[in-house]
Amino acid sequence: QICLSLVKLLFYLAHSPLGSIALLDFQPRQFVMVDGNLKVTDMDDASTEELSCKEDNDCTLDFPTKSFPLKCSMAGKCEGINEKKNLFNAYRYFFTYLLPHSAPPALRPLLSDILNATGDLRYGINETLRAFEKVLHLYKSGLYLQKRPLLLKDYISLKGFRTVEGEGHKCWPSYSHLGCLLSIHSPEEAAAICNSQLHCQSFIVTQHRTWTGRPLASFQSSWTDLVPDTNAVVYIKRSASSGERL
């Protein structure tokens, strides 16, 4: 969410009515999340000026660990230098820390491609935004899910109930540090996640949703009593419920 919002912001800056705008003091502390959107807190160090040049050798974009040769345009300006400066800063301050983590395994190669392409400045802002929107579409639609055996049949579902949370079952990444709370596309995906966890015996799907509209599911290592909850459905492994009274 943070990286996509940042890319949308940089897309606007690259195509603003004032021309391509560079953020000269590009640091994480210069941004803040407002209603799920990343915004710049200080525009004092923004600039529409692009480096003047006479030849391509005048257009080297330097960073502490990398340098990029750019073209000198017929107008005597280094082509796209503001856009590329913003994009590489997004890569080194945001993408490298956020993109490799938390995504479903099937989507990680696509995010790795974005990471590598922006790190080498092979992508401009237009290509980067398209790549992010493709990943978002796959994530929201569930098209990233690989065909696999149907596992939900191995669970008993009880609508209008949830289990009392067991102790000690945690996972990474989790929306809650107190347990294992993950977003899912469907109960079928949740069943696959539960089966992949050594101690998972049940999961609860609630009406709480993430910014992409995906429901949240709580995975648990044990279940004891059932309590009414009109907004939840509990799924219990048949093997875990055998011999127990439901």
C-alpha cells in the first residue's frame, strides 16, 4: 500500500502542470500516510529545474552507491533526470525495505522484477505504475492463486460463531502481534494457509477487511469453547474436532 501510493504520487510529480518535479530532500520523514494515501509534508525542497547540458557526458545521475548515464536532449536538458531521481530514491528508501516482505509467494517474483528494474532505472515511472497495478489486480482478484487440491472440505464450518482464541499461535507476517491474523482471498486460501502451519487447527473469517477489500482470518493452534459472533465463521479441522462435541 505504501509503495503503490508513493508510485502514484511520483507519477503525478512526473506529469504535473508545472513540469517534472524532483524532491530534493527525499527522505522517509518527509512523507505521511493520510487516509491510506502517502503525502509529502514539505515541498520547500521541490524543484522543476532539470539539469542543463551540452552533451550526454554532462548528464550523469549520481547516488552514493550507483551512477546512471542519461541523455542530453535537443533542448539542452538532461532527459527525465527529475523523474529518475525520484524513482531511484523511492527504490532505495522504500522499495528495498518493503517490497520483499509479506506478499504471497506467487507474487514475489513480480515484486522482485519491480525492485530490480527500478534499482537499475530500467523502468520509468509509467512502467513502474503499470507493474504495480498489475500486481494489485492479481492480488485483489485472487488470480495469483495456483491450482491446488481443494482443502476446505477437510474443515467443519460454523456460521455465527467463533472460537475462543488459543494461546501461543503466532505467525509472520501478521496484522496483530498477539496472534496470527492474515488477509485471505477466500476460505479456500485460508484452509491452505492453515494446512501449511504446523500447529494450526482452526481459523475464523470475519467481516473485517484490508485496504484491498480482502477479509482477515485469524489462525489458531487450538479451539475450546464456541461463542456467538454474527460477523464470523469458524472453520475447524475435522481431525481436530473428532471425538469432540460441537
